Amino acid sequence: MAISQLRSRRKPSGARYKKIVKKLRNKGNLPTLTGIGKLRKTAAKTRGGHIKQRILKTDIANIYDPKLKKYFKSKIESVIDAPSNRNFVRRNIMTKGTIIKTEKGNAKITSRPGQEGTVNAILV
């Protein structure tokens, strides 16, 4: 079944709204829950004919070290804390704001992996 971003067909009183036309622009998607593992990406069509890269699994993150003011790639070991949902920790799901354990130390994710197709983070 398709996910819709449309309003309800019923008013709070239970009466029906006037009929509205369903268009493709009101279609929604399930969230992309990015996990830890060998790199897997998928492409999603967006409005305007563009393509969005969604990352399904990855084990590498682009880390920024504020002391050295340099970027480097590091292997992701596990998820330590996920403020968006505590169950994401045990499932090793990464979202923006998640604290991950890397080879260089703990880092906070600053990108949206399920939307942007990369994992960018800052050392904590």
C-alpha cells in the first residue's frame, strides 16, 4: 500500500471533506534506516527528475577533527548513542545526531545518511 502525505478524508466531527484529487506529489516513503556493514546504496526518484542516493549500509565515515582542522576516513565500529530513538543503538542504525564509535574515537554524525548518501561526523 502506498504511503500518502494527504490530509484525512474526514473532519474531526466525522463528516467528509469535499473530494480531493490524489496526485503523485503527495506520495511518501518509508524511512531509510542506515545500518553498519558493507556499502550498499539505492537510488530514489525525486521531484523534478532528480535522483537521491540513499545509503542502506556503510562501514566508513568522513570524520572531521576540530583540533587538527582536518578530515579523514575512518571505519565505523558501532553505535553508542542515538537521541532520535534508543532502540537504534542495539540495531546499529545511524541517523543525524547519532554518536558512533570509530577507529579514531567517538564521533557525532552531522549528515543525514538516509537522505544524502554519505556519513559525515565530527570527533567528540
